[in-house]
Amino acid sequence: MDVKLHGVPMRTKKTAPQSTQSDPLLTRSLEDALAQASPRIAPRPVTLASVLIHGGVLMLWLVLFARAFFLHGVVAWSTGIAYVVYDTLLLMFVAAKSWTLVRPPKPLDRKQRERALPKLGVIVASHNEAVVLPNTLAKLLGQTHGAAQIVIADDGSSDGTAELLTQRFGLVAPAEGELSAASTLHPTLFWLRVAHGGKARALNVAIEKISTPIVMTVDADTRLADDAVLAMRSAFAARPNLVAAAGILVPVCSKTISGRFFQWFQTYEYIRNFIARFAWMRADSLLLISGAFASFRRDALLAVGGFDPQCLVEDYELIHRLRRHAVDHGLDWDVRVVGNAHAITDAPSSFSGFMRQRRRWFAGFLQTQYWNRDMTGNRRYGTLGLLMLPVKAFDTVQPIYGLTAFALLLGFIVERRGAIVLPIFSVIGAKILIDFAFHLWTVHLYRRWTGDTAGSSLWMAVVTAVVEPFTFQLLRHTGAALGWIDFLGGSRAWRVQTRAGLAAADEA
């Protein structure tokens, strides 16, 4: 439904719980492929290495936490020291792997970019998105060397979506589960109607209906740069083994006070995250592809069964299945992030919206980590199994380490234990200096890599390094801790999501 807050139209959406029964709108081959490729459906034997890694990070926390009650001096804050050391090692890894961005590859000239470009189809999964859908479609229809097909996967919308598509975009409502005729106004635009069952299910139905070899997924609240489709098509043309590619996303929040707060922190969070994705890509271990703006080879999607409707982060889980399938079948599949494919996306503008998002993200991350636990520490999966997934094993409890370290620090302060507090602040000060350098470095690399200098400031990056550990970082960890509750409780619901950023920009 549509609501208003501070005069800004916003959208709220809720995804229905997913059914585990056979879906009549999907072919048996897609469901069979998912059953064969998914460790959720067909669990793999867990290795001893995986048990030791996952159990070890939890036992380490218990041991370090207990030290706070028996030791004196800074070692009583061993939980915090472990958190700082782990985070610093990750920063060093990312800095080392992203060094090549100092001299980014020379961009392809026009002829190179346009040579033998594969056809690409776009799927826009949409549920009650009538407020922002017109401008999203306008950006897709206005692409240079754009999509051969644009399919609106209408996931049972009950707002004004149907009227919008028929009256403004020249479409005729199709039968449920069928692709409409092409729009009378835009020959590449099609409409797919399905009963409300969630984003992953709508995407899967559309994947089977679309005919292009490359499929791009775009959220209805995501706006592509004019050459984003061309950049993606060029990336797949240049690399025949590329099966999944992420674009660069810039968050947009509302103009409220809380919106500006979350815009500030999320801008630099996204910058750091995309530099980290580049680093993991160079280590052939990239797992995080945002479905809000991503492209895939359609035959690869069909081979692994498409998106899993049972996962809260279907895009992240899908990459694990693609990686697993490649190893199982000896395929040289590649996953990359494309630095010249840009888009903006709606990001949470309020405390409640941010917490709902991060809670869902982390619960989905835990789902995926649990289902794929057999890959952790498994030499069969190369660097992914021996480095990336052990890091992710620690990430499952990193928020607990962070919140525990903060709680212990507050306790030491309240108890006026200066002999402990002063050395702790020395450690925190040193960490802030490291973050200073890293934040400046990532902003510099991001600008050189993407060519995007708008919206980021070196000085604001410095301020973020000082303020974030005591504000935004605690919010992230709290959301993740709530995600643990959802994961352990078996929650599969997205909860209500409120969007205001792009709606505010459209109104302005």
C-alpha cells in the first residue's frame, strides 16, 4: 500500500510466506534442477574442518568473554581485541587485493564495447510498486543499446500497477502465468502476472518466459544509468565464462533528518563493500551479487534451478549454488563486479526500516551459511572453501563479538576501572587511525574504478571513520543480532518494507 510521511510518498511491501509445494507456474525441469543443486533440499555431508571452524569461532568468543571476569588490564577486553584484529586483517586483505585499481584497466572504445553484444533481457520484479515503477521503466526504456526484452514480473500487485501498465504503458493484462503481448507503445516491454508468492517465485516464472541468453534482474526501486545495460552486455561479450555479474549501486534515502543520517553512513558503507567485492573477485571468491541490479547467463540459472523462494536473500544464496554447480561439473564459471555499470537504489531512511532490512539480510546470510556449511574449509572449492567461507563463518558471530566488546567497555567505564579503560581507548584510537587510512583509500580507489566522484567526500569519509564505530556500526550489529533470532526461529517473512528515497527524489 502507499502511505505518506512528512509529505513524502512511500511504498510499503510485504512478501507472503513461501510454500514448499510444487508450483504450477514453474516447469518440472526448473524445480528438479533446484532439488538437485540445492543443499537445502539435498544436504551434503559436513566435513570435520567445517565443524571445527564454525564451532571454533563460537568457542573462542566464550573463552574471550570469560576472560573479562578473571583478568586485569587491556587483556580483560580480549573480545574487543579479537574483533579489532579480525577487522584489521580483513582491511589489509582488501587493500592488498584492490591495489590494481590505482591504475584501472583502459576503458574499451566504442567499437570494442558494441562488438558482438549478446542480447539481454531485463526482469523487474514488482509488488505494489506503482509509485516508483514509471521512472524505473523510463530509465530502462531509455538505455543506449538497451534490452531486447523488459518483463515486468507483477507479483500479485493490489495497488494501481495494473492501471499504470494498461493506461500509461500500452500493455494488455495477460492471463495469470502468461507473458503479455508486447506494449503498443514500447515494443520491448512485456507484462507477466503471477499470484503473490514472493520475489524469487516471480523471478523464476519470468526466467522461464524470457528468451534472451543474458538476464538482468532489476528491483522496481532501482534506477539504471543510461549506459548500464550496455556495460553489462559488454562484460558478458568480453568473458564467455561469465555467469553472474554485479553492477555498482549507490544508495538513496529521503531528505528527512533520519534519511540524511542513513544516507551519510550507507554511502560510505556501499563504497567499502564494492571495493571489498572487487578484492574477493580477484581471489576468485566473490559471493555477494545484489539482485537489485545483477545479470546472469540464463542457461546457468536454469541449470541450478533459479532463485530459491525459501531463502530470505535469494540472490546471495544463488551464487553459492552456481559456485557449487561449477565445481561439481568441472565448469570454469566466473562471477564478477562490473565497475562501469551504475545504478541508484532506494535505501532505508529510518531506524525501523534499516533494522528490518539488516535483520532480514543477516537471517538470510545465516540460512545460506548453514545450508552450505559443507563447503567451509573444503579444499575441493579452492580459495572459496579455504578462505572466503571460513571468513564468513567468523562473520556469523562478528556482531556478537562487536556488541559484547561494547557492552564490556561500558561496564568497565561504569565500574571506573581506569587501568582497563585507558588502554582500551588506546586500542580504539589506533583502530580509528587505521580506518582513517582505509576509508580514504577506498574512496580514492572507488572514484578511479567507477568514475563516480559525486556524493562522496574524502573529509566526510574521515568523519565517518571516527563516528561510525559508536553509532552506525552498533546499529548494524544490533540488526544482525535480531537476524539470529529470526534464523533460529525459522522466520521466512520479509516483514513490511518502507521506501522513501526515490519517491522523494521523484516528488522533488
